[in-house]
Amino acid sequence: MTELLANHVAGRWQHGSGSGTPLFDPVLGTELARVDATGLDLPEAFRFARDTGGSGLRALTYRQRAALLGAVVKVLQTHRDAYYEIATANSGTVKSDSAVDIDGAIFTLGQYAKWGDALGDVQVLRDGDALKLGKEPVFLSQHLQVPTQGVALFINAFNFPAWGLWEKAAPALLSGVPVIVKPGTATAWLTQRMVRDVVDAGVLPAGALSVICGSSKGLMDALEPFDVVSFTGSAETGALIRSHAAVAHRSVRANIEADSLNSALLMPDATPGSEAFNLLVREVVREMTVKSGQKCTAIRRILVPTAVYDAAAEAIGAKLRAVTVGNPRNESVRMGSLVSRAQLQSVREGLATLRQQAELLHDGSQQPLVDADPAIAACIGPVLLGAKDADAAPLVHDLEVFGPVATLLPYRDAEHAIALAHRGQGSLVTSLYGSDDAALARMAVRVAPSHGRVHVVTPEVAQAHTGHGNVMPMSLHGGPGRAGGGAELGGLRALDFYHRRSAVQASPAVLAALGL
């Protein structure tokens, strides 16, 4: 029997009492490890994190906590090669895709270490200037941001086992809030290994970082009023979290990042063969194939002028035909596997549903695999669909197929393009491609209300832009409506979720004594 991975709670490593859920290599089909959280004393786990971990973190200043993040970065860098091996085996990703997860996590931690150091040796943050409460400046109101005296529970998705942990944990730990992470089960090995390395290195106070692998049963029940929960996953599960008594009755603060039908939009004046056209084609292909399309920010809908539809279908399809799919250990493979056979089945079912209202423009689902058995591997080639009447294909605006699948949609004019972008009902990101700065600026403002991020690509930034789907710690990650209504990252804005705003009303002398 393979290794049963330990959970780290209440300051010690503990195994679940069950036989565990197996984790598999999605290409070879071999069992890698098992996870189980049966029998853990969750009230004790949360109490230890909340009391011991929280007290230890809050005793430090922001600058000192930033130094802890810097120490975590060094630990992760030391074991980086091992993380790549785990990602290849458990996530089925090629090296460049693993880098998005692993190196993206380390980069984000490093950014928050730098930003946190600039906050200085204080334990409370000033929120704006003091304001007079009367005619004379003898009694004032000063708003403060103080760390919440609870625990941060992260219920994460399977697609980013490294970045998904650290992009949340970096601002939480910097804020002085201890973390309990429940990784997506299918790829929990990498998250558990990273936590193990950091805990064993002793760089964080006891109780500051815990990991629970396996079922999430009972985790929400353990939350108390000053705790927070951050969830990444399906809208259906997000709705269950919002309706749980912890959120509905105990007012636990919840951040949800859910389904997102992100779009890429080619501006009306772009023509086939123009630089803007070529940039869109390149980015669409990249977003369809990076991590086999298993990204919450991936492009799902491609909006182009009606006159460009056929040329776009041909150009995107030509590049997709060159994508090799299969075993990520083979250097000729550009795209690895989905995370599991169950996810492969989900993608196939989603494709069958979308094909009720969309035509096949490029079908990579039947292409031969490299060094992989199609009866075992969770691999599927990229599939480009198209719907020539975008208004009469509601499924493509409602159903997200979480894999290498996107749908090409024509629009009549700019107003129609904007309406189609909004039909995503709230998305994490849209990207715009064109060369008219003024027109792009107007379009960005018009689509912004339903998108957490608007990524504008012009020929001038062709080599400099960070990518439609890359989540940079400097920018907001989240989106309204269907995307969950959450907000993560965005520089130091991320700290808001882990702080409580309070107004201190006092004399100038008392406010001065706060030392801010």
C-alpha cells in the first residue's frame, strides 16, 4: 500500500484513521499516495491554530512577518526540484505548466515579503486620516485596520496545488492570521509536501500553518465568528459555503472564486493577418493548452468581428494542430494530461453538451497521444468550437468546460461585442486585442463592470504583457456574479480580507499614542 500522507494540525503531524483516498498519476494510472482526515479532532485543530498560531503571529510586526515570508521562500526554493517531480507525477503537467504553479507561488510570496517589509514595525495599520467629529479638532475619529483574531480556512481547487495555497497564505500570514489549508484531493500531494517542508524547517510560529488532506467534512462547522474562509472551486459548492451556518448565522467572512466564462475580444477594426489578430490567435492557443485548459482564468469564449470568423477559425486551428499531447516526461510533448480520468469524463460530457449549439472547428480529442495509453491516460487534445449565431447559443455563455476547450463567436459591432462579453454573467478576466488606444480604452471601461480584470494587448506590449490567464499579485484576482464575487491579491488590497476596520474616537493625544 502506498504512503498515507500525514495531516499537520494542532502543532503535530497526524494520520487519519481510515485507509485513505488514493492519488494517481493521471498519465500512467499508477497510485502515488493516499490522503485521509478521518478521526481528526477538528475543534482542537482550529483552536490551536486560532489561539497559539494567531497569538504568535500577532505578536510580530508586519516587517517581522514579512521576514517570515522571505524565509518560506528560501525553504521552497531549496526543494523546488522535488516539487516539479511531484507536479509531473500527480498533476500530469509539462515543466512549463508546472512552473506557472510552483514558480508563480514562490514569486507571489516574495512580492508580499517585499511589500510587507515596507509596512514597517507596526502591528496595526492606519486607514485614512483622522477626521474631526466636531467643530474644533479636539475629538477625532481615526479608522484602523487590525488583524482579525481568527483563523483563515482555505478550501482549494485541484488545478493549482502550489500557487492556490501561497497566493492566499502570503497576505494571511503577513496580516497575522494563521492558515489551515484543505487542498483539492486529487493533487493534494504537492500542497502537503510544501507545508511539510515549511513546518519541518521551523520558520513559522507553531500553529501558523496547518494542512488537512482528504474530506472537507466538518471544516465549516469548526469556524467561529472572527474566522474567514476562502474557497476556490465550483459555483455549486460556493453556494453551499455561503448557506452554511458559519457564514449565514455566525457571520464568518467568505471569499468565493467560482466558475468563469472568460473571453478574448478582437477589436472591430482588426483584420486577418494584422498584429492584433496574430496576438489574439497566439494567446488563445496558449490559454487553451497551458495546464490542459484547467485554469479558472483560461479563455473560454473568443469574440471576433463577423468578417473575421472564418480566418480566426483557420489560424487558431492551424496552431492547435501542432500541439503534441501526452506524457509530460517526453520532451516532445507540449500539453500533458487532465488531472484525472473523472475530469476527462467531465470534459467529454461538457463537449457533448456544447456541441448541441456549436460546430467543431478543430477536433483534437481523437489525436494520437505521445507515450501514453488512451485507455489509461487522462489526456485529450484541444478542441475549438464555433457558433455562428452567438445570440442563439446560450449554452456557450452558461457552461464552462474545464479543459482545453474554447468557442469562437462572431459579433456584429462594438455594442454587440460588449453585450456578448457581459453574457458571461461575471468573469475573472477578459482580454482585448487591437491597436487603437482610444477605442481600447473605451472598450475596457465598458466591459469592466462584469470582469475582475481587463487585459489589454496592443502591438507595443506584445513582448511585455504578462498573459491573459496569468494572475499577477499586483492585480486583482476575482470577479463579480458567476465568478463568485470574490477578491484576492491586488497588492496590499489582499490584506483587507484578513483585517477588521474599527474607528477609534479620541483626542489627538490618544491617537498620537497609537504610534502609527
